[in-house]
Amino acid sequence: QVQLVESGGGLVQAGGSLYLSCAASGRTFRSCAMGWFRQAPGKEREFVASISWSGTSTYYADSVKGRFTISRDNAKNTVYLQMNSLRPEDTSVYYCAAHLQKGPRIGLGANEYDYWGQGTQVTVSS
């Protein structure tokens, strides 16, 4: 079991930055690939970024590539999402997720993740 708690959301002007954190508890965190997803009202949950258990492999949605950076600190059981050059269309609830990583594949779809946080609201004003 992995419990996830996100923090760092808030209100920011377009062009600004936010730094999200996701603290994990449970002994299997270091065996998990981690992902960030987001969901806006009336829309499906969408993939934002993911990172392998070791931190050596990362993937990004095209919409955030070059602006967002995912990272992790296994010693602190925490995964991060640095968000720069924020746009109004980035406004969403952001969720942290985890799945046990078996082999090199890292999940890109929400249905591949077993554990989810409660979400943190990010609002970008124009």
C-alpha cells in the first residue's frame, strides 16, 4: 500500500510558477513509478508527467513539455512537479499517482496507476 498526499497548489498569474509536492508513505514507494495527472471540470483526467522508480526516466505530455519538470527524492519518499510558464489552460486539480514498476515500462494512462492522492487545486489567472 502507498498513501499519497499532494501539496503546493494555489492561485498564480499566467507566466508564473508553482512547485507541487507529493509525499508518500509505505515501504513500496521506492519500487513505484510515479505520475502526475490533472483534471479540469467537465474533462477527463489527463496525463501530465511520469518518472521511473530510479528517477532516470521521465515522460511528459506534449502540452507541458519544456515547462514542467518531474523529479523525485527516494530518501524523502517524495515526488515533485516544478511548473513554470503557467497558462490559464493549466488550471486543474492535480493528482499524484503511483504504480509498482515491473520492468522498464512506466504507465502513461490513469488506468495503469493503483494509488492516488486526493488532489491539489492549481488555478492560473490570465
